[in-house]
Amino acid sequence: MIADNKIPYLKGVLEPYARIDYLSPDRIDAQAVRDTDILLIRTRTKCNRELLDQSRCRYIATATIGYDHIDARYCRERGIEWVNCPGCNAPSVGQYILAALLAWSKSRHKPLHECTLGVVGVGHVGSIVARYAGLLGMRVLLNDPPREEAEGGDSFTSLDTLCREADIITFHTPLTREGKYPTFHLADNDFFDALEKSPLILNTARGEIVATEALKAALAQKKIAGVVLDCWENEPHIDRELLKKAFIATPHIAGYSADGKSTATRMIVEAVSRWTGIAIPTQAIVPPAPAQPLIDLTGVDTPLQKAVWDTYNPFDDDLRLRKSPETFEMQRGLYPLRREFGAYRITGGKAADLPVLIKLGFCIA
């Protein structure tokens, strides 16, 4: 078995049951995987003919929500099973989006409850983002053609309507290039031309969903008011001009909470357990406690903002990326500990503020 050495909380879990080699993504090549049966990876390992043609690998588990790095057709032809971790990082991305929206609201002096949020892609992540926005009193428009086709149209709106009415648009689709609803360059020149309210654009899904040149032109022509970018085309070689223009720019870490990582690791171990038929305990896969788990809201004028930003302030990651964009990949690999809302206890808050904080997942001391 070969595992990406950046998958956290994994070492020691599988060793009693298999021989496992931990390799950095750049070392997981055709030679390395030749004699392995199982691959445990992240998005940086491209599972395709080039990697696997001479390998005896028959099972791949990716500790990620996305799977566009896996050539599904090739794996099917070769009889290689694979599994991803849908929803593993959804609360983490929700935390990131909420922190970014609060920052945007503060910079514009416009309460979020006066804004309409358009959510493009309403899977695990998009659903959590929509729920968080609803808790804040935002009007939420949902766009998801595959779900609308399967479930009916009552809960969904067209992309054209969303472009007309949204003050903020956030993308949460998978990256697809084929099929009935491809998402590659979904936000292109035509998309930006259709916008009517100069919205804020957020992309925490996949970089290629938003066309870089079209995005830069939209910013220059003020078709959009700003952009929050966690995902970029051509990662890790990101567009430096776009980096300078972004309201918030981060190195593809929106889903990188310790909670999300531990959930993904647990999911791939459980998948390996099912595939091999070996019972493998996962109770040791837990993230460490935050350094400061207590958040005191006594006398705070903006309790929601303080509570959210005490768990995660996106400007910390933004500053690191702007200072050193050439270390994009290293910043991902050495990402600092970040816990989600449920790891924190609130004290000193006003009774009127507590229901929303509780629904977001905070504990009350």
C-alpha cells in the first residue's frame, strides 16, 4: 500500500494490517506504484494510464471531495475500483465562506441580511453554505441543473435569474468537461456579461470553473465588485495579476480544517476496511483541540463576526499567499491547525445571539 504522506492522522492506523509506504506526491510515480495493491492519495496524484498501466493496483481511495484527478473511464476499463470522500470538508468550506462574507459585509458597510446569495452547485458544500446564509437572514437562490432535473424545479433557479438578482455568487460544483452540464469555464465572458448587480464572486470549488481571463476582464470593467479566490487555474502557478486584484486570495485551503481532514482520513480507512474485509479501528483518527477553545463575547458589538473570525480569519492565509505566491504548494502542505465551529465554546454572549451560534455548531459554555 502507498499513501500520500500529507494525509493527516493516518500513520499508525493501517500498519497492523498492511505494509504501507508514505511518499510525497511528487514521488508517487509509475515506478513507485508498480507493486502496490492500494493507493491512498490526494488531488495532486493523477490516477491515469501513465501512472497505473504497469501497476497491480486495484483500489484507490482519495482523501478529497473532488475526483477530477482520477481517470474514471481508464480505471473502469482496468477494473480498478476507486472511492472519494463526498462531504468530508463541507463544514470547513462553509466556515471559510461565512468568514469571507462577514469580511465583505464589513468592508462594504452592508448587512448580509440585505443581500441575495446565489449558490451554484448545491451538493454537500453548497447546501451547507445555503443553510449558513439562511441563518444570517440572506435571500438564497439555488442553481443546480442536475439536481433540478432529478428532483423538480421548485427549489432551484436558472443561472440567468441568478445572474440578474444575486449580490453575491459562490461556486460549489465539481469540475466536469463533458456531459449535459459541463462546468469547465462555467463562468466565462457570457456569464459575466449577464450579471446585473456587480456581485462579489467566490470560487472554492475548482479553479477551472471560472475562466481566468474573463474574470480579470470582469474586474477591470467593474462587472463584478470583487472576487474571493481559493481555487485557481493552473495551480500551483497562479495568476499574479489576479492575486493582486482579489479581495481575498488563499492557496486552495478552504476545506483544510483539521476536522475535515480527519473526516476524510477516517472515510478512506473505512473504505479500505470494506474493500479488504478487514476490521480496522478508526477511533484514533481525531484532530487536536484548538489552542484557545473558549470565545468570550462579553461586550462585543459584532458577536457573530468575532465568533467566526476567532475560529478562522481568512486574511491570515491571504497575507501568507500574497507575501509568497511561489510557495503555494508548500502553504497547502504545511497548513496550520484550524478547527471548525464545534470545537469552540461560547461564553458571555447575549441570549438573542446564541440561537444562530448554536445552529452554526458552536457550543455554549
